Amino acid sequence: MKKYREILFILFYTLLLLANDASAQDMQRAKQTVADLCSPQMYGRGYLANGDKIAAKYIANRLEKAGAKKFNDSYFQNFSLNINTFPDKVQLEIDGKKLDLGAEFIVSPISTSGSGSGQAYFLDSLIFTENVEARQAFLKEDLTNRIIIFNGKDYPKIADLPTSLVRKFYEAKAFISIENKLTMSLANTQLSKPTFSVLESKLPSNAKKIKFALEAKLVENYITQNVIGYWEGTAKADSFIVFTAHYDHLGGIGKKIYFAGANDNASGIALLLELLEYYKQNRPTYSVAFLFFGAEEAGLLGSKFYTENPLFPLSQIKFLINLDLVGTGIEGITIVNATVFSQEFSILEQINQEKNLFSQVRKRGKAANSDHYFFTEKGVKSFFIYTLGGIQAYHDIYDKAEALPLSHYENLFQLLTVFVERFAFK
């Protein structure tokens, strides 16, 4: 009878572990989360059609359903920003051929509104080399009815030109940069005349006439939000392990084209929500907080605001892990701040070697490239982890849920949970 009870206990314990493991990382649920966040209803989780607010409410609902605790009686932390948007008409036509928005051209984030037509003017790149003849020839041109076309790699150099050349440049009606890949971004201001990026293959070298129309709207003091929840630790509730990821993306251009942002960063949000479920069942010694940041794409604004207005003292954070672009992994992962926090990095390396999770774990130093940055600057130990290999879609219309492999998602989940376990008891 005793042996029978022991067998039943072992069977029950095994089933309990399996149940906890199943509730911890549900790949079908993770894929559905990515699909939900990339849906047309969220319109790129940006600042048109309330995409950011719909996404934030979705995350808050998941926190509420799980029963996560709140700071200050709310999952939301509101803040404001200025953001340049393109809510309606966006058209570009070259020699009578209309280009496809998103696939063949996009808009510079600092563009102002404008419409009209003009003759193509291909900028001589020699003006960036202090070539006197090229610069004098440019200053003599009548650009009032011209569209200046230049190589995209030269765009940053324009501001460094002598004032007379910059003023001449801005006499043109609009600008076009030639690009090998279309990569969208956001801006908090309007600084340029209508400016478009066009794929090199879609802009003939002998282009003559260009027609354009662009509606830009600078929205000031737009209210957006961070979303925050936590589980209380079993023994050291006033100390925190913190997981972060940004939920916002680039939104849309006009009324039809939006940037879904599957890898960037629906993948990170889905993983945070899976960690939320795991720590509901497996409470660690420390409390675990989940910070879903807004306005990362607009300049790390959500995380900056949080570090200036923390909901609990930053000194109580034992370690922070930021996840961004974590939907692949066939070529390994990169750890930003690995060279800064070498002791913690060695724990990750050891776990990876023991469990053979990733082909490589690359070291990287400090970088202001995601939401960990302002925490690091305020003395919080933190890593930023992103995966390598797989799809190359980034800040374009091709970063879609159906294209995201999530190939090493479960491996990253295991790496993180084992790290927290070992870090708590090291």
C-alpha cells in the first residue's frame, strides 16, 4: 500500500510539473499573441487610428486576466510626446508611373506636407567632396521647379554642407533619396520639405518628371502609455527582477499601409506575456516586474519617462532584461552590456553551454539601441537580448506575423528562466 501511494505521488507530481510547464510556455498562444499584435486593428501599434492605445489595452487585459498586481491601482503609466504622422494622401509618380507605397517608396519621417510636380534633378555627389566646380555649378541651378534626387547614403551629409549650399538645396520643391532597402522610422518634428525614399530599382536613371502629394500632421502632446504589472516574490518582495519590451511600432502611412512589426517587437511582448504566465505558477524569491514600454520607436521615450518616474525605486532592481527582436535565433543571440556585467554574462554562457540552446552567445558592450539604455545609465544592471539569423525584415512592410519563425523561442524562454533561478541563488 505504501509503495502504491508512492507511485501515485510520483505520478501526481509528474503531471503537476507537466501542467506547470505547459502553462508556462504555450507556443500556440505565443504565436496568437504575435498575430493579434500585428493585426490591422492595431495598425502598426503607432499613432494613427489609436493603434498604440489598442495594443496597450490588449496587454493590460492580459495582465488582468492573469491576475498580475498593479502599481498605483493601474496597469497604465501615461506620458506625452510630439509625433509626426502621415494620416491621408501619400502619392509619388515618376514619368507617369505610380509607385506602390511601402513596397516601392516610403516617406521621410521629418517631412512636411506638400504637393505638385517638377523636373528630376540628380544631385552631383561631388558637392560632398568640397569639389569647387561641382558646388559652383549647383549654386547656379534654378531649383524652384525641381525635385532633387540623391543617394540615400549622402542624406546625413547635407546638413554638413556650407550654409549657401544648404539654402540652395531647400529651394527645390521636394527631395527623393535612392535606397537599396526601404527602412521606415519616426520623428518628433518636421524639418524637411516633402521627402521620399525610393528603391533604386524603381527609379530610372533618366527619370524626367515627378509628381507627388503628401499630407503630414505634427501631433503635439499626444498621450500614450507604458503598461506595467508584477508578481510579488516569495521571500524578498522588495527586490525585483525586471523584464522589459516595447509594444509600439511604426504605425502606418496613409489609410492603407501599416507596419505590422512582428519581430520588432511583437515577439518580445509575446515572450514577456509567456514569462508572466510562468511566474504566476513559479514564484521566485524576488518579485518579478513586467514593463511594456510605449514610444521606443520614437526615441526610447517610454523607458526614459519610466526611469525618471519609477513606480518603485530603481535601486530595488537586482537585474533587468530587455527583449527586442527575439523572433529568430538560428544564428544565436547577442547580449548588449555583456562586457559591462561580465559576471552575469558568464551565468548565461554557462547555461547555454550546459543546455545547448544557441549556436553562439555574442558579447556586445554598451549601446543606446533599446529600452535598457536609460536604466543602465542610472546604475541598474541590465542586458538587452536580441536574436540573430532568419528573416531580414526590419522597419518595413514585410515584418509580418506569418513570416516570423519563432525558431528558438522556447530556447530563449529556458535560458531566461534558468538565469533568473541561478541569479537569485548565486
